[in-house]
Amino acid sequence: MLQGRERPKPDDYALIFGTVWGPDDRPLPGVKVKIRRATDKKARWELYSNRRGEFEQRVPAGKQDYVVWADAKGYKLPSGVHLQAGQEVTVHIENNERADTGLHLK
């Protein structure tokens, strides 16, 4: 039970923030982004880049490496060109912090 000015403390978390870029170095909206712990084999989080090509995912605070990649299956530009995923990116988290990254499609 809360008394006086006490407020519940939010859970600690870290934030992985990034932008998905196309071959012309412009941000791409609607691209599926997958994230997994480096020690796992399957993605734990799946999300889509927003209209500015940006994405963000809260992950537990604490020392951990995460692998982030874009899943370009079925994604095509308005011109009809299909894109391929670029390289996976490893993001290192130490504590409750924000880590910025970028994903490039070919």
C-alpha cells in the first residue's frame, strides 16, 4: 500500500533503439526487426520499424549481448524491388541504458 508521496518505482530496463536503412541510405518503414539474446537461437522479440524507419525494444537491464537483424522476407519497395537483409548487429548492454544501432538492407 502506498503512503504519502511514495510512488512505485518503474522496473529497470535497457532500450535497444535503431533505424532500418535501405540501399539508398533512406529510412525504411514497416520492416520486421527481430532481437534475441546472443546465447539464444530464436528471436525473443519481433517488431516493425515505424514510419521514420525507427524501432525500439525494452530489454532487461544488466550485462547482456543481443543480436538484432531485419527480416526482409516479403518486404518490397513501392517500385516492386525486393530487398535482402544485411548483416546481423550485436548490441552490448551493461545496465539500464539506451543502445543505438542501425540495420542496412541491400
